[in-house]
Amino acid sequence: MKTFKIGVISDTHYPSFKSKPPFEKIREHFSGSDIIIHAGDLVSLNVIDMLENISKVEAVCGNMDLPEVIAKLPKTKILNLNGVSIGIIHGFGPPFGFPKKLLPFFKEKINILIFGHTHKAFNKVVNGILCFNPGSPAMNIFNDQPTLGLITFSSIDDIKAKVLFL
């Protein structure tokens, strides 16, 4: 059975933050990924272009994205890979109460919830669902250290997620 490798990124805020996300380090970590998931606040569609040089990209829009990003990307998305259902949403409002306030946006059962918005990494199982926020690869006032994430699985029974510190 195939093992999926998923690169997970959020809150790149490029080019609006002064610090550019370290795309060469992102490339190193996401090399060999079957897919990259961006959980919103790309700001510019150029981020997708840069990530597509590494692997296929699936993304949702966030609250700080430019109008052309919002017009192109949905607010939520569900991917089904090898029997594993992945719900993706950016998040909104004060950065408290996540992931509980995001789970109701998915009416069908999901195995993994990927979200962003808080710029802080989160990797916990809540009510049987892996809830994962990769943090932000851009150094900013909201995080102590830039981060990304990796999720691997071959089936619903062996899902593993880890936060990568840049």
C-alpha cells in the first residue's frame, strides 16, 4: 500500500511580511511530497506557483488573502486520499478555541483537520480527529520560530504528523 507524504504550510503572507518564507528550506523539507497543502493566507497566488515547482498544491483562502486569491480558492476543502479524509480550512477571528470552532464547518466525517490562522503549530488528536496547524514559515510577531508540517500515512490507522522547525 502506498505511503502518502503531505507537506503542510500556512500563513506565508508573501509578500506582505518583511521576512520572506525560506523557499529553499521549504523545498528541502517538501521534496518527495505527493502533495502540498496550503491552509490559507498565501496573500499572493505567486506562492502557489513557487510551491508547484516542488509538488502538486491544494489550497484554501484565508482572511488576509488578496481578492484574486479569494476568487480562485475555496474557504474549505475536503481531500480523500487512500481512505483518509482531510478537511482544510484557514480559520478566522481571535486565535482561541481552535480547533473546536472549526470542526463544525465539515458536515462529513474527516480524519484530519488542517488549519492555519494562529501562526502557531498545533498537533493533537481531538475527538478522534488529528488536528494539525503547521504554524507559519515566515518569522513574525505571532510565532517564536518559523515552522512547517509533514503528514504521512498509508491508511487511516497509521497517520503521523510532525512539526518542522526552520
